[in-house]
Amino acid sequence: MLKFWKKKDADEAAPPPAPILAAVEQATVESEPKTPVVAGLTPKRSWRDRFAKSVLNRDIRDLFKRHAKLDDALLDELETTLIGADVGVAASTQLIESLRRRMDKLEFADADALLGALRTELVALLAPVAVPLVPQSTLLPFVILMVGVNGVGKTTTIGKLARHFQKAHRSVVLAAGDTFRAAAVEQLKTWGERNSVPVIAQGSGADSASVIFDALQSARSKNIDLLIADTAGRLHTQAGLMDELAKIRRVLAKLDVDAPHEVLLVIDGTTGQNAINQVRQFRQAIGVTGLVVTKLDGSAKGGVVFALAKEFGLPIRFVGLGETAEDLREFDAAAFVEGLLPAGLGTEQ
């Protein structure tokens, strides 16, 4: 039985404007300006505030405290630090080799200059994958299929995405395609009610492809801009559940041969190199077109973002920096790196 939920919530306020970020190419980067407090609004925390206690921030600062001299030993330990922060062997090796060549040419006057060069190299690695998701207006509705393993925050991310696109004046419908967990349907309904977004679902245990197909039919009949479809969390090693994703694509093609138009794989930023295997398997099963990296707030290492960029080159559409709807941010390579590294070795965070 098809169900349709919609409830108005007029109490949520829009977030304050984001702070302007300093240029990352500078060897010494000034602290990010504080977000002004606007009456009645909760200030949006800066990227630097989010990553002030990150593992990479702490370890790099400690490393340079131990090594006063710019030499090969410093670079060797820096490479170990990057690998330990989940940056990955390939990306870390590439970064250190570039820094070593420049150090041999005496390009760095001091440790801050070396840190500035590392910052610039890291931004250059991420810049090609910092591609925002811009749904094509000619595809109506634009179908976004959300996939990922259990526990990555997929359903929560869907609710935050709905809010994001609503603020961009796009109409949105959600499909409760995770029919294996009754709690997932209820969670999605809660997000829908909070943001006044319709949620289409069937009973527990219903066929996921059928639910999403019904949602697509409904969205088309109402000229909705976007359909965001949830799917059951699954381990990338579960062949049967991975096959279900292929079935969803086949069923949607009966209405729209190009649907889904975007397949977003949600990755837990704390899982480290296991995220690489997840991307490989989900790409094979459904053809991932973009990534969302969650749980990057607090003391997360954050380095897996670089490993993913180096290994796959897939667009990183969004990152999760906290629990609220406003903490899902479009990925910004410069802001991410500036927040993750120390601002300068002579200053305290």
C-alpha cells in the first residue's frame, strides 16, 4: 500500500553565511575569520574549528616540533604520518617525492614554507574531485540513488540532502527503499516531516525496487525536481544485496532509461583504507558517480579523502562535518585542507 507523508515545519531557520576562506597557496595561512553571530541563529562552525583536534593536525604539529631541521629524515617521518592518517601509500609517496625534489632545490626557507608547500600539494590532489552535484533541470525528476554499507549515516545524509536542495528552491520527494529496517523508514519519515518533504514508502519487507519505482511514478506525475531514494545498508561482500542494486537500476529504466542519474556512495570517513574496497565493489555493482564522506568531525583522521581521490578520481560531492542538517557541506578542497593542517607552526590552534 503506497503511503505519502508531508508535514510543514516552519520553525527551522536558515544558516548564517559561510566565512570567506584565505588562499591556501600562501606559505603562512592566517586563521579563518570567525563566523558572526546573528540573533536567533546558531553560527556555522568553520572547517578549521571542525578539524582542530584531527589526528593529522596533531601529528604534523608534533612532527615539526621534534624536527628543527629540514632534511630527509623529516620527510621520511612525514610520509609515515600521512600513511598513518589514511592518506594511502600511493598518494603519500607522490606527495613526499614532490616535496623532496623541491627541498633539494632549496625552495623552502623554513618549516612553515614546507608546510605551505604540503598544503598546496594536498589541495592540488583534491581539486579535481571537488565537483558539486548540480542536478540537470532537463531530467525531471533527477533521480539520486543513495548506497552504502551499514552504519555510515546514509539515511541521515538523505534528510540533509533534501534540506540542501530545498534551500536551492528544488522540490524533493524521498523514497524509503530501505525496506529491511522498519527504523529506516521511520527515520526517513521524521526527516521528511522536519523539512516538509513527501516520503513514499510501502510496508516492511517490500521489494525495494518496487518502492523506488512507485516513487518515481509519483514524482513524475507531480513534476517534482528531485527524487532521492534510500536503499538498504549492505556489506560490499554481500553478493545478493549487491545484485538488488542492479535490479533497482533495471526497474527504474522501465520509466527512465537513464535513471538513476546520480549514484551517491556514502563512506564513513573513519573506516580508513576499507573505504577503498567499498568503492571498488559498489562501482562494480551499480556504477557509482559520486561520493559523500561522513563523520569527518571531531578527531577523525580525514586522510581517506586523499586516498579516494588518488585511487578513483570520483567526484566528492559532500562531506559530513557534524550532526545537524547544516553540517552536510559541499566539498571544498581548499577549505578541507586548510582546516585539516595546522595554520602555521608558530601558532597554536
